[in-house]
Amino acid sequence: QESLQAIQTFWEKYWNRPEPQNLVEINHAWSQACGSPASLQIPPLTGKLLHTQARKLQGSAAGLDGFHGDDLCMLPEPVWEIFSTLIHRWLQRGEVPTAWLHIRQIHLKDNPKDNSPSDPSKLRPISIMSIWWRLVTSSIAKTPEVREWIQTIAPPSSHGGIAGREAFHGILALENRWRSQKGIIVSQ
């Protein structure tokens, strides 16, 4: 109980931090700089895509529903065609199984060899979700429509997790800027 209270006390400063006073101005400035985001229509997911993504989850940990990545890998492709129909219906209605929305957060030590009681600031939070929901969201992210949409909404300065804009490209841009301007790069 004491450990849980220490973790809660530590994270409450992040969970309950006040919103900026000028949030409307910030949103307006963002819109001016990046334009209004294009709307995204989530494309129907194919059974083939779901099956491919499920195979990538082999060895993945179980979600709160008890299903592991290995469980999904064993399902044959015809199952994925039926599942894709269900997903399409659920997303059109804006509803998914409630079990998919349950998340448990655990906190792991940054240094697993350290056996002393941990300071909450030295714990890494991990969220555990349903493997089915992880499969659906990763499949959505893999569609060409979503990848193109991300290119339209992410500002040019955003790197990492965007096709063609790996983190390495951002580092190169910083280095080129530093070399051309003879500046100093500061990091925390």
C-alpha cells in the first residue's frame, strides 16, 4: 500500500498538471503553422493485413484478457477475414469491445539488478492493453491511407515514427544546422 501511495504521489504532479492558460492561443498558433489537420477516414482493414500484423506479435506478452501474441499467430487466415468484418462494423459504430479499453499500468525498475526499494522517479511505467486492440491499432497505422495522413499533419520538424522521417534524419538536420551556424546544441 505504501509503495502504491508513493507512485501515485509522484505521478499526480503529471496527471493533474494545470493546462496552459493560453491553450486557445497555442492551438491557434499550431493551426497557423501546420494548417488545419485533414480528417481521417479509417480504411477497412483486410484479413490479410490483420494476419500479417498478428504474426509480428509472436512472443508478445498477454493483455488483460489473457491472450498472448502466440495465440493470435495460430489463427488461420479465414478467421482474419471474419474478424476484419467485425472490426469494420465496430469502428463504423464507434464502439469496440469494452475489454479492449481496459489498461493496467505497471512500474518496472530502470535497473532490474537493484534490489533496494525504488524511488518512483526511477520506475518506468508500462501500460498493458488487450493484444487484440494492439493488433487493430497497429494494423490501422500500417495502412497507406493513415501513413499518408500522418505526412499531412506532422510538421516538417517532426521525426521518428514517420515514414521517411526517421529520428536519424532529425539528428542530421540538427548537425547540419549546428555546422552551418557554428552554434551550440543543448540537451537535457
